[in-house]
Amino acid sequence: MSWKLRVHQDSDQDEALEAYADEPLADEEWLALYEEEKRTEEELEDKLKKRLSGTEETCLRKSNFVIITGDSLGNTQFWDGLQGTLIQDLTRFKNHLLNNEIDEVKSLLAKKQDALRDVARATRLTLEDLPRDDLGTSLIPEDVTFKQGEIMFALIATPNGDCLFNAASVLLCGDESLTILLRLLVAGELYFNASFYADHETFNETARSDAELSEDVLFLVALTKRGDQKFTASQDKVEAVQEEAFVACEKGEWSSLVHLMGLSSVVSTPIFSMYPDVCFRYRCLMHRIINPRPSEMSLQPTDASIMNILWSRDGNLDSRPGSWYQPNHFVPVVLGNSSTSEKLDCSTSIASGMKKSKQQGTLFSFLKPKATTVASSKEKVKKRTATTAGFRDKTEELPEVKKSTTKSAASLKQIVFKWKDEFPWLTISEDETLSCSVCCNAPEVAGNTQFLTCCKSTKKETM
């Protein structure tokens, strides 16, 4: 069967290509496309790289490549099989590493690096039109700065364990078609440059900024569970980083800060590792710009070239009091113009150009009381009562009379002594305050209780 594929330029759907069966081949070009199906996977991949480097327009849509060259069109089966080919390459790459077949590993790496260079990069306007992640947008920390007239928002990335590489792929080409390719390249980067990442500048800078944090502890925080176990067993940081390389070789495995470091070097671009505004001991390690490994091919980084990736969550937040923020997802973060956000599906405040700082801070309100809201409500009450003449004087005089009368003090002593008969653990001081003898003897167990600091309550329910 021969296929002729046509492109509908006025269609945005995935069905932009239509196949017409049983149509005779027009010329040698159609015959060549038909014969490509019979070639091996490795030959097809080489053909893909040549096509990518020579096309005038490259459309990257979801996980499929669609190459458009004039009136000629690609083969749908050819492009659909690309992701399966990359997964097989990832498995083959891991097997070469396990068997210490270094020459084969380096040869495969060189091919994949060339393929990444040939990929067309997504423009800022393209990224602005992609679906947004509302939860991720609300998690963007307030200390991230951007120019006036711009907004910062998170984009959707598939939460399937490959989310770090999904996020990077979206930032690079506008979809997740580069996920497996980036996994393979990061694995090679970490394996062959393990000593660099074992002593990464991020650990040194963080340890210098906080004397209580050691580089060894910071290194463990940056690892996955498998890398942590490897370092615990061998006490060798290089071996731990190489174990992280093997983690990257497995599709669906979660990533760590070390993988973020390797990703920065693979794409030759600084990555802003964004961590939400939460009380986390090691936030100074996670929330920073990570620079790529210096090499002859490195370019001078600019603000426009920085990739923003946020430690986010897939699912709902734990709103229980005292709960910890535990990220389980990575999402890409991009800048956009506030004027263009109105056409996108986002909140009304974002669409009207409101600054991000006005939206932040409420997401983690369950971690601490809303002091500003309570204070403002009290002020309103004071203003309303202050304008009522006579009523204010009555309320102010009443507590003064209670405090100054000896009758109240005498009745307080009488009530307190009755309580002591019922609660023998009470201790009464000279200023008529109460404390707990048991709590005072074991303050570390009692915790933050008012009976350690002398309670002045006159209510029996307090006991």
C-alpha cells in the first residue's frame, strides 16, 4: 500500500494529515518514502536527523514529529515509531553502561547530541499559547522578579515520573517529544562527569551561606533514594552520582536536584530551580539558578536564555495544620505579557494584568494564621465603636473598676483556694497567678503551656 499525505494548514487538530490508500506512486520520492518503512530502526533515525536539519518548517505537536517540506509530506508510521525507537535506545544505552561498553555508549551519545542540536526551539509566543497549570502558577515564589508588564505562569507537564524532562522538553520545543532523548543525554552527562557533580558549586555556595549545613548533608538532599542508598553503602560521591545516571536511564523514575544539574549542562542553559515559599530547611539549596558545566561549546548565559522549572505538586495540597510541603512534580515556568494573557484560560486576576505578588502567599495560609486579616478586622471594630460617644467610655471604665476593687481580689483568692483543694497540683504565687508543679518539673514534656509562665485565668474550665 502506498500513502499520499496532505497537510491542511487551516487545521490545528492532530488529524491535520490525511492518508489516501491505493493511490499510485507519483514519482521516485513517493517510492523512497514507501521503502523507508522496510529499513531498520537505526537507519530510520539517521534519516530523521537529515530531514530535521534540511526542512524549512518543523512542527512539533504532542509526541509526534510532523515535517512539512513544500507539497511533500512525511509518513505517519515513521513518526509514530520514533518514541518507541528512543525508548529502545535508552534501554540499549543502559545495557552498554552496565556492561562497561564505553565505546558504544559514547557513539550513541554523539548521535543523540547531534539530534538535540537539530531540533527547532519553541518561541516565547508559542509557549504563551500552551495550557497553564493553575496550581503551579500559585506556587511560584514571591522572591522571583520579572519586568513590569510581564507575568509569570506555569505550564502543564505530564505527571508520569518523567516530569522533569517533560517540563524541559516543553520549554525547548513546545511539547514533550524530547523527553526520552533528554533522559538519555542526562544519564550520559552524569555518568561521564560524575566527579564534577559530586563537588558541584551549588553545594559549596550553599554551605558557605549557612555554616550549619555541611556539604555532605547537602549532597544527600540532592539525591534520589537510590543515590542515597549507594552513597550510604560506599561513602563515594562519584559512585552515588553514577547511580543517579542509571536512575535517569529508566523511564518513569523520579528525578532529583542532581538530574537538574545534569540537565542544565545537556541543554547548555542555566536553569532556575524554583522552590515555593515554604518553611523548608534546605530551600536555600533547592531555590537557585544552576549553571551548566563549563565546556568549549558553552555560550554566555543571558536572562532570556534561563529555563525556569518549578518544584510543584500533582494533586491537592495537604491542608492539615502543621503539614509539610512535599513536591512530587516538575512544571515549566515561562514569562508572558500581561496584555496577551486575556485570551488564555487563567484566573481573572492574572488576565487583568495583576502582579503575581498579589496572588502569592494565600496558598500556604494553612501553615500559619492570617494575622493581617484578624488585625484589620479588629481595627474596623475600634473605628466603629470610637465614633459612638458615651459607649466607648463605658467599656473603658468597666475593666478598670474590676481591677481596682478589693472585693474582686478577695473573691479571686477564695475561688483559687477552692480550686487548690480540687487540683492539688496547682501552685499559687503571691501575685495570685497559677502554675502547674508537674509542668514546671518536666517543661520539655509539658511544651508551650500557660501553666509554665503563670496563668492569670479565673475560670475553672481553664484547669
